[in-house]
Amino acid sequence: LFIAKADGDHPISVVDVGCGAGLFYAYLMWYHPSKMAAGAVRYAGIDISPKMVAAAHKRHPNVQFEARNVIADPLPSACYDFAVMNGVLTVK
């Protein structure tokens, strides 16, 4: 839903906490290619696992990904418009 409000003149920023291999970024590119190409969404991915961040960089080399423990090293307040956590709390 947040993507609907985004446009090139008023871009939004989203941080994907627990980004893994960057699959949410791939989803955004697949379902919202024109908004992503227009720069309407500024995406950043964060994951605690350096291996997952490396996989994300390999899949999407021009995208911002960072290995970070957001509990030990929190992000500054209000530095992104939206935060997404998809599958982070999944138990198998």
C-alpha cells in the first residue's frame, strides 16, 4: 500500500529489516517496475547475517544492503518512511 503514494516528485524510503537475499527488493522490482525505475522508492536492506547480505549484493549489486544487528546498533529515529519485516519471525 505504501507504494501507491510514491512518485518521482515525492519518493518514499523503505528499510527491509531482515532482508535476507534481497527477495523483497526483487518483489518490488517485479510488481512495481515503473515506480522503482522512476526512483519513487528508495530501498535499503539490513540483515544480521553477512552471508545473506553478500547473497543480496550478488543478486542486486547496485542496491544498498548492510550487515547490522539492529538490536545492538539501532537505526536513528525516523530515518526511513517505512520499515518492512517479512519472514523474520517465522518458526520452522
